[in-house]
Amino acid sequence: MAGAEGDDSLYPIAVLIDELRNEDVQLRLNSIKKLSTIALALGVERTRTELLPFLTDTIYDEDEVLLALAEQLGSFTVLVGGPEYVHCLLPPLESLATVEETVVRDKAVESLRKISQEHSPVDLEVHFEPLVKRLACGDWFTSRTSACGLFSVCYPRVSSTVKAEIRQHFRTLCSDDTPMVRRAAASKLGEFAKVLELDYVKSDIIPLFTALASDEQDSVRLLAVEACVSIATLLPQEDLEALVMPTLRQAAEDKSWRVRYMVADKFSELQKAVGPEITKNDLVPAFQNLLKDCEAEVRAAAANKVKEFCENLPEDSRETIIMTHVLPCVKELVSDTNQHVKSALASVIMGLSTILGKDNTVEHLLPLFLAQLKDECPEVRLNIISNLDCVNEVIGIRQLSQSLLPAIVELAEDAKWRVRLAIIEYMPLLAGQLGVEFFDEKLNSLCMAWLVDHVYAIREAATCNLMKLVEKFGAEWAQNTIVPKVLSMSNDPNYLHRMTTLFCINALSEVCGQEITTKHMLPVVLKMASDQVANVRFNVAKCLQKIGPVLDSSALQAEVKPVLEILATDQDMDVKYFAQEAISVLTLA
Amino acid sequence: FAGGGVGGGNDFQWCFSQVKGAIDEDVAEADIISTVEFNYSGELLATGDKGGRVVIFQREQESKNRPLSRGEYNVYSTFQSHEPEFDYLKSLEIEEKINKIRWLPQQNAAHFLLSTNDKTIKLWKISERDKRAEGYNLKDEDGRLRDPFRITTLRVPVLMPMDLMVEASPRRIFANAHTYHINSISVNSDHETYLSADDLRINLWHLEITDRSFNIVDIKPANMEELTEVITAAECHPHQCNVFVYSSSKGTIRLCDMRAAALCDRHSKFFEEPEDPSSRSFFSEIISSISDVKFSHSGRYMMTRDYLSVKVWDLNMENRPVETYQVHEYLRSKLCSLYENDCIFDKFECCWNGSDSAIMTGSYNNFFRMFDRNTRRDITLEASRENSKPRAMLKPRKVCTGGKRKKDEISVDSLDFNKKILHTAWHPKENVIAVAATNNLYIFQDKIN
């Protein structure tokens, strides 16, 4: 509380208040984030009468400051004196709800929704609802868009006359002149429908839904698709056919690809909302059409949903529908002209095997997998490889290994380093599924080849890959297969490869354990301390620092310490620096 | 045709209202106006110049004290929108010149506009501030620091009224999406996207997203030696958010429907007028290049400007324009010298009046032309300081086209080709026009008889 006597505890608060207006945005932001501290020091009354009026007019600030302010005000109820006074927070949030920046407006609306719960039913009608009306009738569309998000929170808690007014306001906004407002209304339609009485859903929401779904602007129509999901969930099954399906059918065949894209994108939700019967009769043909759409974006979105759609089909007819309706379309998509479509399909197609079982997978899906593994686009092949685990469970990966190997080798040698990087990341997974023998026989040499790739990012990833392989196959395997190869690189004429040895040791020492590290790796590292390239030498120092914790103290004292001491007197500044750092971290001084 | 009434239904005359800019004869390159644009209400008028500056004029409220000053435009805000830059990767200088300004529909008390140079589009917010916070804890009114141990009470700053201050702040920067020079930007009627066009590509942006844009048209051939045409202008339809047009250097216009496909490389309509073989010459292709395309406010028509004429097209008729107006046909015999002094490549713009009943475009010698679409009457006016008394009526000008020169006529040979009017704008609701003549901005208004 603000004390009367000279009290230096006020000083930090005074600084915070002054910094609300500092020229430096960061300081203003800090102050706003500590607004609760300021309010606490001022007390509830001064917060209400002085701080909030000041904040109400502070809407000139940078977005990030306004965003922080909007967020703070959402949890300010206690600081203004509890629910009784919560309406004092409305004016600043109201002005924040009209700024042009969407993130700020959305945050202000979120806070308003939050504090609406803290209003008593009376206050809600006296203070909150008038605010919603003001926003809904505002001159600028920013305020009207904000209003759209507030109807659903007041509606359940107001009298029936006010309810009627709210419904009227919502109706008006749904036919607003500006598409911005209609979009906001369309995106809140589902949420508003949820709080309405079922009769009003039918009498009010359905006409609005139908109107928005046939809006002249496709940017509005596509939002109605989302609303379709929530509305369909609210209505009893027998009403869906008459009230929702005409609109949904129309959307699935809309002239605008963006609307059809939205239908494809929301397909699983729609499928759940309308239930099994309508799915069988309506959605299956609609889905087929989307998979054959003329726009690649739509086909890709639909392809992405293939697995989910099949999974959610009613069990009794699932297999028949997939085999007779979905699979023929999928087969065509495998050779689509657009690579995004193919790669979208490749990321889900493997999931069908669990649904269709072993025999169907071998007979119908396997040829598709194999075709995609040979696709000209690396992304398609990668997506297949990254989802191998689904097939492994059903038919075992061996069925694929004949085709898998060439695909992997080709990706491993792809000219684009990002493709090589992606396949490296799947190596541990593949190794686990293919088993150690297969790995040693076919893939080990690839993993070692990556260590001398000419792109650093690949060498780095290859190092990390070795560590994960050792985690899978164990230290003994490491000692027999990879450690000798790694260590032999320490004699390579190329200093970059010599450094790779050090990086590998950094990564491997912990998983390989003390014995291998001390016996096999440490001598090599120490020998490299006299390398003629300074970068190698300081990486020796860094490496020693890294593997130090794995070693026992006698090795540290007898072998590591003398070498680090020599390095600490190196001519090269960086070598010296890292040697000294290692000495102090390992407490060898 | 006394005085000429091109504009509304009433017969009226154009009067001088204001002129902005320096009077000096030697014009600084940076001061040359490169674009003029009214906002949606006509209350604000923005100009951009070759120096990268944007100047915004605001219309004064009509005051009772000065009944004669019918809403003059005065400077509201001036800011540096673009700075000269250098692209080190391509060893290319990027000029600061403002190629286009487009206002956004008003969304709150502030105003927003997009401005672009050759490469970078910026979204500016122009807002007013009339309150200032007063009162600090750690210093007193004169700015002297207070003893931190003497602070006995906390002061919350109080907002006090102050003189109106107009601020322009850059809100978004849309960069790195154009390899070639941006010639057009156009805000979509969905209020959330806009397009930008360069010589070979058109991109679609979301107004809130700066790190991503969608390429919707790409006419770049695989082999640049096969390049035969470039995009010269592009505009969104005023009401249908899925429709846009772009014009080409071959004199054709393509209308695309974004609903049909994500990539609009296949147009839905193709507007082209068959060439008249009798008038074919070496310059045919150059002069048929379209320098500007504008939809009418109604959205039914579009207008294109080529070197010698303005054409109005009905969107429902692709094979020829419904109206063609000659802007300065007398130059047809001068094309050779206009080619030599590069004037033939000048990019004249054109604009509609608020009711789409009249159109305006520029010419040489500080002349500009207006065409009444209903009466088919046309008029040539001059932007000049000679007759710049307030409310002085503009005299129609006439260029002598062969034969004997009459009184008040100007011969083609004495036209000054350095004084060109490329950029003009028409108030969206009233008969107020803004005409950019080199470094001067002229504003003319009607006077109803």
C-alpha cells in the first residue's frame, strides 16, 4: 500500500510506473508485464480511478505492448476489487478491441470473455452486454469483428429479452457490408450455435449458415464449412439431411477451389459430425470427387485425409468401401502429376495397411508402396520410409526390403544435402526395424560414408546418428563395427575428417562407456593434441572437456591433465582458451 | 460546348483550386511526383515522389468563416517511405522512387496505405494523437530528478490534451518476393489480401503475413531469350474477390479467376482488339503496350490506356472495346521523334470519376484529357500556374492538327514533351481532381453554373 512516510520501498514501483512511458519499447513492455505489481501498490481504488483511465487511452503503443496489456487485463479482477468492480476493466479492453492489429484484438476479446464469467448476471446485463452492443454497432469493422466473439459468452447468462437482442445483433453482423465482419461472424457461428436453444439453432442459425455458405466471397464461404461441423453435431440425426446436407453438398462442389479445399481439410471432422449413414451415402462419393479434383491443392488436402477417413468408416462396411471406392482413387494418386499430392499421399498411405490387414496389404497396397518408393520425387520416398513402422506391424518390413534398399541408397546419395539429412534422421528407426544383421550388411557403409560428406550439416547429423545406433545396438557392437572406423579417420590427411573423429568421440563416449572410451578413444584424442592444425588442437581440448566426466580420475590426472597443460601454453589463442576452459571445468588446476 | 462539362450530369466548369510544390524552374529529380491516389472517402489524398517520400493531404472541413474555401487540401502528414538501397548480391541499385500507393479500406480511426518502390511494399499506418501523458514519479515537471528516498506517494500519469500530432508508422514490410520491378499493387475486396505485379510475375499477399506470398501468375519463359511480352499493370476487381486482370506489353488484357485454380496461369478471359492492318507500322507494337488498367467502380467495365488512346472494355465482351477515345492522335505522325527521345515509352495512367461516367488521362505539354462517356464529348485542359487564381476557370486547350492554326490553338511542334502528365486521380464522390505535373500537384474543382 502507498505509505505516507518516506519509504524507499516505493522506489521500484515508481520506476515501473515511469517506465510505462519510457521511450524504449522493451522497458515499456517490462512495465506492462508487471502491471499487477503496480496495481497492488496503488491499491484497488487508485487502480480503478487512475491507472485504468490512463491505460484506456494508451492504445497508441506498439503491438507487443498492447498485446501484453490485453493479456494482463484478463486476470486483473482481484486487483480492481473483485467481481463487484470487474466492469471497470471493460473500457480499456473495449478500446483494445478496436485496434487494427488482429492479435491484439483477439487477445482483448479473449480477456473480455474471461472476465465476462466474473460478472454477476446483473452486471452482465448492465455493463457487459451494452459493451457488446456498442462494439456490434461500431462504425469501424474492427469493433464489429471483435463483437462476434463475445455473443456466445453473454448469451447463456442473460434474460430472454436480451437474448433476443443478441440474436438480432448476430444476424445483422452475418450480413454486414464488409467481408471482414462476415468472416468473423462465420467463424463464430458454430460457437454461437452451441449456446443457443435448439429451436433457435434451427430457426436462426440454419438460415444464417445457409446464407454465409452461399456468400459472394469465397473467403466467407470457406469459413461456413467449419461451422458446418459444429452445427451438425448439435442437430439430431433426422434433421441433418434437410438442414445441413444441402449446404455441405454445395460446398463440396463449390466453384472455388479454396472452399473445396476447406471441405477436404475438415473431412474427418465432418465425417464424425454427420454420422455413419450419411457418410456412406454422401461423403464417400464426395471424398472420391475431392481425390479426383482438378486442383492439386484440393487433391493434396484430400490425400492427407485418406487414412483418417478410412479409419472412421463404419466397421461393417469399411473394407468394402475402401476396396471398391477409395483404393481405385488412391491408385491414381500414386501417379499424380503433382508431387505435393503424391507426397501427401505417401505420408498416410502406409496407415491403410493396419486397417486392411495382411492379405489386402500384400495384394493391393504393397505394389503402391513399391511404386512410391521408386518415385522420382525424393519427398515421396522419404515420406514412405518415415512411416515404415505401420507396415512393419502388419506384414514385416522384409517384404519391402528388396525395394527399400535401393531407395535408401539413392536418397543417401541424393545431390540435395537436405534430402540426405532427412534420410539420416530415419536411420536409427530403420536400423531398429531391419535388425542388426541387415544393417551391418547393407547400411553400415552408408552411415560411415556420411561422416566424410562434404557438407558439415551432414557430417554433424551422421555423428549424432552413430550415437543413436549405439544406443540401439549396444557398446559391444560399437566397439566391433564403428569405433575402429571412426578412429582410423584420425590419420586422414584432410583436417576436417580428423575433426570428425573428435566430434564422433564427443557423441559416442557416453554411450560407449568408460572402458571403451579410456582404452580406445582417449589415446587417439591425446595423440591428436599435437596436430599441426590449430582447429584440430582446440577441438581436442573441447573433446577432452566433454569426455572428462566419463573417465576415471587416474586417467584424468595422469593422461588428460599433462596434455591440457601443454595446450594451455599453445601459440594459438583459441587453443589456449579452450584448454584453459577444459582445465577449469574438469577442475584439474 | 462552352467551357465543356465533362463529369456529372450538370453542366459545369473546372476551376483552379490549389497547386502544391515549388515554383522554381529547375526541378529536383527527387521532387518529381510518381503517383497520386485519393482514399476511399476522398478526404485524404496521397502522393509519392521519386525521393521515396509520401505526402498526405487532408481536406479541410468547410468553415463558415471562409465560405469560399470549399474544402481545400492541406498537408496532413509527410514521411520517408522508402530509402535508396543496394542489392549486393546482384550489384543492383534499388531506387527509392514510389511506384504506387494504394489505400486500404478504413478499419478504425487510423488510415492505412500500401506504398511500393521497385522491390519492397510497405504498409503504413497514419494515426492521430491528441493526448499526452503527464507526471513522473522520479522527476518533476522541469525534468529534474527527485531524490529516490523522498518519494512518499506514487503518481499515476494523467492524460492531457495536446496539439494534434499525426504519426506515420511502418506496420509491415513485404520484401524479397519480386525479382523484377513492381509495377502495380492492388488491394482485394476481401479486405485481407492484395496483389503485387512485376514484369513477369504476380504475387498474392495476406495483409498480415510478410514472410510468405503466393505466386499466382508467372509468365517467365524457361529461356529468357523467348521472352515476348511483359506484365505492365494488374488490378483486383472492386467487388468480386476472386477476379483480377493484368495487362501486357502486347496490348492484351487477361482476366483470371482465382477460384478455378491456385495458379492462375490459365486466364478465363482474354481481351484483345484485332489489329487494323492498314495502320501497321514499326511502332505498332510499342504504342499498343498497355500502361494502365483500371476497373470501373461498378465493376462492369475496365479501362486501358495505351500510348495514343484510352479504351473502355465491357467485361462481357472480349473481342473489342466498347469505347475508344483518342488522347493525342496528332502524335501519330511524330512517333519517330518520340521514339528517339524515349517519350514513346512513357507510362500514362488513367482514372474514372466517381460515377464511372467520365474518364481522365494525361498527355504532354501539361495537358490532360477528359472524356464524357455519355455525351462522347472530350476536353483538353492544362495544369499551369498562369491561371492559378482561386476559382479561376480553366480554359479548354486545343492542339492544331494540320492546316492553318487558329487563334488559341497550339501547334504540335511547339508542345513541350518534357512536361508530361502521367498521374492523375479523381475524387471518388465529387468533382475534384488531382493532377501531377512533374513536381507540382494541381487540384481542380467543379463550379456548377
